[in-house]
Amino acid sequence: MAPPHPPHPRTLFDKVWKSHVVEPEAPDRPALIHVDLHLVHEVTSPQAFSELNARGLEVRRPDLTIATIDHSTPTLAAGPDGRRPYVTARAEAQVAALRGNCARHGIELFDWESPNRGVVHVIGPEQGLTWPGMVVVCGDSHTSTHGAFGALAFGIGTSEVGHVLATQCLFQRRPRTLRLRIDGRLPPGVGAKDLALAVVSTLGFSGGTGHVIEYAGEAVRGLGMEGRMTLCNMSIEAGARAGMVAPDETAVDYLRGRPRAPVGDAFDRAAERWLALAGDDGAAFDGEISLDASALVPMATWGSSPDQASAVDAAIPTPGTATARRALDYMRLEPGKPLIGTPVDVVFVGSCTNGRISDLRAAAAILRDRRIDPRVRMLVAPGSEAVRREAEAEGLHEIFLAAGAEWRLPGCSMCIAMNGDQVRPGKLAVSTSNRNFEGRQGPGARTILASPATAAASAVAGAVADPRTYAVASHAG
Amino acid sequence: MRVEPGPPALEPFRALMSRTVVLPHANIDTDQIIPARFLTTLARTGLGPLAFHDWRYHPGGAPKDDFVLNTITAADHRILVAGDNFGCGSSREHAPWALTDFGFRAVISTKVADIFTSNALKNGLLPIEVDAATHARLIAAPGADVVVDLEAREVRFDGRTTAFEVEPFGRRCLLDGVDPLGFILSRLPVIEAFEKARAA
């Protein structure tokens, strides 16, 4: 029976937002929003715990809080004496501080010995902690990753980490909404990272500021969950608060059987709720943009912000602004010359953007029966212990090692370069991570962002390369 | 909701008259404001010497004589005028911690990133977005005397007044020098009722 008056059509965001409003927004006060999942790591939490401890406050919902160590942790194995090769005593002390804070407040920590440890935005989905319709926060801007499930997921600062620890709530103004329709299908050899870079270059570095992006359209539906995570992950690189994808059967199938997902009848009931979160027909967005996926090619950045990206096989652009000129000067790239063929010193595969099993498979497919150029140093850091186990079970690590790459322990590694995994001054890296800022991968380091396939092809060539020119051992059919 | 007078955690911010420091580059990201390798600290203080570290020092650690932050006295340069889209990138609150520890109390750009804005307002640092014309005049006048008036929500400079917007609750917290946590804690009964209703 149709209701006499159809309800006001609502977007996915509207539905998730409304169900988490503890107290509505008023002119003099933001909405008070409840948080379902708070992910914590060693780098942005110590001052928040100190604040709680100084005020004599408890963590209100340790049951909704999960901690991991990933940012400043070494990716080389412990020595014979069992000591982990931390970059500094301070890095080690920060991990110890998180351990102490978690023990004191009863928070589950995925520590070194845990089979669940990994990069915070890899383990949430992988463990089935991230569900559609949740509000997920973390003191990390790439929390937008979890939006792939139709969760409202965003990064917060350390003061807000303290607010959530103490109250499980946050003050938030309602963001604006932007729908990004990506129609058509991605051509062969073009992946989610290429799509993400195309989105960021289309929107511009601040084009999403103040907005939550809902990614829709055939190309988004056609992505697996890992591809959707890559896409949502880089929403922040356009300045957006969050990225979201409507939950569908792909999301439900991904979550079924995950360790922390509901089980049995509870799962079926949850799945029904999750599928009902998709936006209603006719729901209004504050902005709409569309992109054609079928026209996309492998992408690479040429500048020092993630929006400064173009087709990997395009010429390095002629700078039209002082910002672009400065970026090309920093990158030591010459306008008009092809980017392909630019000598590469370092290749990094990993991070919350591209450290999942499908990413490692894409890189390994190109490296199989090949060797990387001897001048290139290549690091592969799986996104989690679970990804590492899966990759090793498939023999991917042997492909990487045989090709001449280093197979590291899970962690953020060379993406944020605060654990000692650094690109040396002036060296050029092709990296599957998310930021190519000046010095991001080490002081003076130059970074080209690209997909795992492009990174692997570049490692083989010893120079920026188009992965489509590297025939991948053909699959059946 | 009334903002209840609690003990100010920060110096209340009402109006500020100071000279400006201009960093004209667009898209100054939080990795420039404080590089990630310095985030292994357990403290939120003492980060001023690391502000803009890699722009400010030679690789060996010697200060670059021609970099503006090395040529001014921080005490009378409390307003940073930056190029478009300031504070983009990571959520690290170390960025406003480093800027305030250096001595800044306000940042003016055409656009300030969301998470940076949220973090700044909680640390006594006022992010201000102005129109392109006002911004261009400020960029062209390093060291200018500027008044930032949070009560009036105005920037006054060179005989002209430019209004700016600031999220009202963040403004109230800044004016009173208080952190929002106390207000959220005062809502605990409502939060508990919300959780109870959801669990039912």
C-alpha cells in the first residue's frame, strides 16, 4: 500500500545523518552526532587520552572503540633480540603510550601480536567493523575510505578524538551534498585509483570542501568493495568531508562472514536495513557533477597536489598558474615533454588507498616473470596482517621478491614516511599512496601518484610507464 | 544553548591588532605546516620551532635567512595571510598547535580546509575566509597592520572593513576561551537517552 503522501525523498547521506542526530542543529550550536565506530591509532590519540586522564574522565564506550598501530610502526621485522626497529625512541614511546591508554580504558588494541593488526582504514572493513549506515570517525583524514559501505565516515582532529572518547558524540554542522555520477564502464587496464585521480583532478583540490560526495553511476556500481574504498579514500584530496557509495549486494556480500559482522538471522535483518539506505528517487543534492568512465585512461600526477594529475601518456602540461609552475619546479619536470620515460628511483605499493589484496594482485600481475630495473628500489607494504597472509598464501610475495622488490610488514610506511621508510632528497617515487605534497615521502622527495599497475610497470621500466603496454599473463578466456 | 561560563582553557579571543606574515602559495597543506615525521610527539606544546620546518631550515638544520618566518619577531606578527585553500590535507591537529605555538592567532585565506578550520577553532586560532579582492590586497602588503575583530566579525585593514563569517558555536568558544568538550559532557543525559532508544 502506497502511503497517501509519499515521504520527502532523502539521499543516502540524509538517512545516515538523521539517524545519528542526538540533538538537532540550532543557529548557535551544531548538531550533536552519535558515533558508532571510533578507530584510534598511535599518532593522533596520545594528547586526547592525556586530556581525559587530566580531567579524570573515562572512555565512555570502549566497546565502540578499536585501536591499531600503523603510522609510525616499522615495516622491517624485529631483530634476533626481539626488538622492533623503530625509527626513533619517540615513535616507540608513542606506541607504548597507546598500549597503556588502551589497557587503562579497556579498549581493544590490535597490537604487534594481533593477527588483525594493520592500517586503520584497511582493518575496519576487513574485520567487518564498518557497516553501512554507521557514523565512523578516526583521527585521520582518510577515514573517508569507510564511506564505500554507505557509512558516513570522516576524519577528525585530536581534540575531537577526545570528545568521542569521553562522550561518543561530536558537534557537527550538516555538510552540503554533492552527487558525482560516473557513467559508463572503466576500460581494461584502468582501475579505481585512476578513477579517483580523475575525480580529484576534475573537482580540484578544494572543490569538495564543505561537502559529502555520493559516488553513483554504472562505473561505481561496477567496482568491487576494494575499488570503492580506493575511490572514497581520496575524497579528502578534493577537500570533501566524506565520500559515500550506496550499499548494494556487493557491499552485503563483502560483509557476510566477516569476523565482526552480524551472523545468521541478524545478518539478514541487517542486510535488509543496509539495502534500504540507498537514496530515494528524486532526492535532491546541493550539487551534481558527472564523469564518463569509458573515456578514462591510466592517470598519474605531475605536480605536488593530488589534483595535479593527467593521463599517464599525456605530455607534462604547460603551467597556467604560479601554483602549477612552482609544482613543476619542485618536481623538476619539463612542460611539453612526455611523463612516460621519466626516470624513477623508488616505487611504493601500499597504503590505505592501495594496500589491499586486489592492489597487490594488480602489481604482481605485471611483475610476474619480470624483474624491476636495478636502479629502482621498490617497497611493497601490505595493508594488514590479513592482507599479508592472503598474499603469501597466493605466492604474491614470491613474485615481488623474485622481481627484486622488498616485501615489508603491514603499515602506512612510505605513504606518510614517518616510520623511517622514506624517499631520499630529490629522488622520484611512483607511489600508490594518496598525497604527493612537497616532502610528503621524505624531505625533498618527489612523488608521482598512480595505480598499483602503473607503479609496477614503472618499477620494471625504471621510468614512468603505461601499464597497458605491459601484457599481463592472460587469464582463461 | 547558552555557553556556560567555565574556566577558560585558552586565552579568550576578542580582537587582535597585529602585523601580517604573508605566505602567498596556494594549497599550503598540513605536511608543509608541520611534516609528518614530527608527529611522534606525545605533547601538544612546543611545536612552534617545527612550523613550516622544511621551508624554514636547510637540510642540515640551519635556518634559511631569507624565509619570512626567520626574519620577523613572532610577538608582533600574529596574523598569517596565506594563499588560496590553506590547511588542506591531513587531519593532524599538530598543524594549529605548531602555528599557535609559533605565535599566530589568526589565518586569512580565500578558503580554509574543513578539518583544519575545526581544529583551529579549538585551539585559539581563528581561520578567516575573505573575498579574492581583499585577499589580493592583503597578499600584496606583507607586514601590514591588520585588525581582526571576532566580536564584530570584521577584518579592518588599510581603511577598509571586510566582514567574515565564522561558525557561531566555534566563535563563542573562541570568545570565551573554552573547549567544547564541557558542553558535550553537559549533554550526557540526552546522549544516554538516545542510546537507550536506539537499543530498544
